[in-house]
Amino acid sequence: MNDQRRRVADCPHRELAVGWALHALEPAEESPVTAHMPDCPICTATAADTEEVGATLGLSVPMAIPSAELEQRVLRVTDARWVAPVVPLASSTRRARRITMTSWLRTRGAGRGPWPW
């Protein structure tokens, strides 16, 4: 057992293997650890143990389902915060009116010759 502890302490990436298993490393740290893992049984075992402990902890807490009231409050706050006001541009509004007027005139026979009235 002491020999195993000494080997574990000898790997400089062992602590980073824990962070790797928890998806908590910065990209600059993650790349070297990912490259190191296949060649190091100590780090591979450390990462596997960490993932197992994390899964056990996740299952040990009862699932909490939020109330409908809380869900509605959260949705109201997020809707109010993230909905941007729509402000049409003046030129777009004029163009839209012009297109609408042209379409209306066409339905009334404008431009076809003798006027219906």
C-alpha cells in the first residue's frame, strides 16, 4: 500500500486528473492532461475514481422539483429582462406603407385603365 501511495504522489498530473474528471480545467490545462491520460494508469484511475464519487454524490441528494409559482416568477423575470423593444426605422416604416398602399391600389384596379368608378 505504501508503494502505491508513493507512485500516486510521483505523478505530477494526478491533481489535474481530478479537475479533468470534473470538467473544471481551463483549456490550457486540459490539453496536456488529456494527452497524458492514456499513458498514465495512475491518472486514469484517479479520474475514474473521481467520476464515480461525483456520480454517487449526485444520486445521494433528493431531486427537488420547483413549484409552479417559482417557475412562473423566473419566467417573468427572464422575459422582462431579455425581450428587447422593437423600434421600427423611419425609412422601413415609410417603405412598408408605400408597399401596402401600392398593394391596395392594385386590388382596386389602379393602373389598369378605365377606372371602375
